[in-house]
Amino acid sequence: MNPECQSLDAENWMRHALALAERAQREDDEIPVGAVVVDADGNVIGEGWNRNIAEHDPSAHAEIVAMRRAGAALANHRLVGCTLYVTLEPCAMCAMAIVHARLARVVYGARDPKTGAAGSVFDLLADPRHNHRVEVVGGVLGDEAGGMLTRYFRAKRGKA
């Protein structure tokens, strides 16, 4: 696939993830992070948004929720050839789940300068000690994704 088409696909899938992030905030009052897993043929096989608070589960990040659903859809714990689109750079927990799931690619929106594990603070996805490599593309619709998070936290803190 040529880079221009791949870029358009990434933006389209990131818009899907942003819509899921909006649902996290609107439906569950969760931090607005959304994720979608797409197989090699371009089919959605898993999606999710942050569910930590609603499920009383510290591991229920958007990426984990989407990967769990993708694994169930494939009846496999390996997501070989799949791409994860997520509105925020994965944390260390999610990054290692991504490696263990054998995802081919991660595309994220906003960088996370506090806990990002795809290059911002840590670079777990590119660590050469792993037996699996994950392609990483960051910053896709990053301003939109970052703005959504900024507005959420400002509203929570009572700031305009």
C-alpha cells in the first residue's frame, strides 16, 4: 500500500478511535481514550475505550479492552498482522500487552509525556530485547486527541 493511502487509512481509523474516546467520556465519565484493532484485511475485530473506573479494573485501558475483544473475535491470544489505533500513546502495561499479543503495528494520536511507552518516556515497543517487533506511528490526529484530553482534565479540575 502506498504511503498516502496508508496515511488516509490511519486518519480514518484514528477518527473511529476518537469517536470511541468521546463515548468513554460521555457514557462513562472515563478519561477519553479510545482504541480499535483492525485485521490485515481492514476489518474491525475489537474496539474499546477506557473502562478502569466503571469496571473497577486498573487494567481496563482502551487498548486492553480492544485487544481482549479482538482476541475473542479471533479465538486467539495472538493478534498477528493486526494494527491497533489508539488516541493516546500506550503506557508500559499496554505496550507489553501489545508485544505479547504480537500486534504488527500501533498507531497513536497524542504523545504522553508522563507515562508514554512508545517513545515519549519509555520505548518498550522498540526494545531490541523483545522477540517481537512492533511498528509504531505516532502523532496521527495528535492535536485532536490531545485537545480532547486537555478539555476533559480542565473540566474535571473546574478550569475553563
